[in-house]
Amino acid sequence: MSSFSRIAGTGSALPERKISNDELAAELAARGVQTSDDWIVSRTGIRSRHFAEAGTTSVDLGEQAARRALESAGLQPADIDLIIVATSTPDMIFPSNAALIQGRLGVAGAAAFDMQAVCAGFVYALAVADQFVRSGMAHHALVIGAEVFSHILDFSDRTTCVLFGDGAGAVVLSASEQPGVLACALHADGRQAGILCTPGRVSGGAVTGHPFLRMDGQAVFKQAVHVLEDVAREALARAGRTPADVDWMVPHQANIRIMTHTAKKLGIPVDKVVVTVDQHGNTSAASIPLALDTAVRAGQIQRGDTLLFEAVGGGLTWGAALVDY
């Protein structure tokens, strides 16, 4: 019996509407909010992002990414026996995005559920899917990150609304006799919930609390650079590997300064870091699989490369995975 899981295919999807910093700055100026391309790039490395048009949802984007991952893996929807969707922006309170995407794919029977760990969601979902495959409970798993963060942004707050974008990424994780997912490490600290959250909720037919994303940027940066190095080293140690074994670091695409700072602390050359934050912004749970698929399709990542995924998100949640692609 196969005792490992490997990434068999990748896929991604972006809304058609791409917005440059200059375009966003002009839109914000009309609302009385001042920012600029220089201000955004110098602090984040972001130059553009994609926003979903009205009516485009995270299920729409997740379905597109899933179909492309299935095509990449040479599989049909009926081959899938597990669907996990990492998202903080589901279409409905329930049912899950995973169930809705399963319905769109036209198949039934496979387990399907959502994973809520915000920006660390994809790493969490990958780790869970890996355990399903290793145990024999699943043979082919769809692991999807899909977000429409533009729906929960406060466009009067320039410290947050310039950071995020919409998109989706997906991988097919299949049983294999050869190791693929080598090790994962996951952590959380609910005491830090207040520094990155969207505390609104629906009650009695109305939204109560604050319905938009809130973030203490300095606190998140301080926590991120600390925990990301530690969790990356933990995953490497579990796999019996070192940073020198990493061909590509594929980090959560939140902020170029966090990404490069973590790479330098690990001793990983910056030119081995996959960077898409400049074009996509922070797409939360979608960012790692979206960056992975972008790099794979560009020929940047090749079969046999060793990849390090790492992410930190609201909760706080954080995690890392070492993968032989």
C-alpha cells in the first residue's frame, strides 16, 4: 500500500480585474483616503492585485483552480475522494465551500469540508490531507485555497485595504510510493487573536460587530518574523533536512519584507524565494498554492525540487511544510 502523498498537479485562478497601485490610489482618493504607489511598494512590495467583480465568489475561483489542478494531474473529478478548502471568505455560513465546489464538479461521495486558519489555512489543509492520504482514507485529495478578501476590506483604512487581493490556488495530493510531503509543523496562539481579525458576525438577520478586517501591522510583523523562522526549522528538522536542501521557498505572500527577512534568517538565498506578492498582493489562504502554480507553469519550479512552504495568519496560526515536488 502507498504510504506517502505527493503533489500530482497544481492550478490557480485570478479574477480578470487587475488593479495597479496607481489605480487603487485614485479610487481611494475619491473616498478621501491618500496613498501612492511609492508608499505601498516601499512598505509591502505590492504593485498590483486582482479584485473580483460583483457576483464572483470564492467558490467560483476555487472551482476554476480545482479544475486546472485536476487537468494538471491527469485526473477527473470522480477520481477525488477528499476535498478540503482553506478560506476565510466562504460563500455561505453553511454549507462549506468544499461541498459547493464538489457540487460544481458534479460528483458526490467524497468527504468535503472547509479549513479556517486564515493565511496559514493552506498549510493546515495540506497537513490534514497528507494524513488522510498516508492513512489510506483518501487516494486523491483536492486541497484548495480560495479567497475574496476585497469583500471584507475597509476602504477607508489605507493600512489594510492596499494589502489584499482575491484569487485561488489548488493542488491534487495523491498517494505515492515515493515521499512527497516530507514533514509539516502547525501551531496557534489564540491569545493573539486581536491583532488580526474580522470580528463581525451575523445575528438576527443583521451584521453585528465590526464586519471588516482589522490588523495591528507592527504586532503582526513582529510575531511573523519570529514564528516563521522557528516553524520552518521545525519542519526541516522533522524531515532530517537543512535550509541548504531547499531549492525554493514558497512563502505566504503577505509582505516582501517579511518574506526576505525570514529567508535571510534561515540562510536561504533571496533568489530562491518565489515572489508573487508584487502582482497578486496578499491572497490569504490562496497565496501559497497560487504562487506555487505560477512558478510551476513558468518553469521556475521543476519536478524533484525541494520546496518549503510557510505561513502565518490570524488566530494567530502558523505552519510550515517541506515538500519534494
